[in-house]
Amino acid sequence: MNKQALKRKNNVQQAVANERLEGLKVSKESRKIADNYIVGKASAKAVAKKIRARYGVI
């Protein structure tokens, strides 16, 4: 895994940890969407938009 992918993976891990601190659970579907960000197939902005849309938050 290259440096950028490692940084993106860390960003996702931090986001998931923040959700857990809030008492929330990240769905498998949201993790799959985030995995596209980690491997560079989607931007953070696109991933956030897609996840927000899943939950009706736009």
C-alpha cells in the first residue's frame, strides 16, 4: 500500500473510531463505500456525499 493509500486508510479508521465514540456503528455498506476512497477509486468528497445520501442527509 502506498503512502496516499495508508493516509486514506488512517482517515477512514479515525472516522470509524469517532462514530464508535458517539455510540454509532458503521454499516458494511458504508465501509464498502469508504474502501473505494482508501484504494483511490473515489474522492473523500464523493464518498461523503454518497454516504450522506444513503441516510438522507444532503
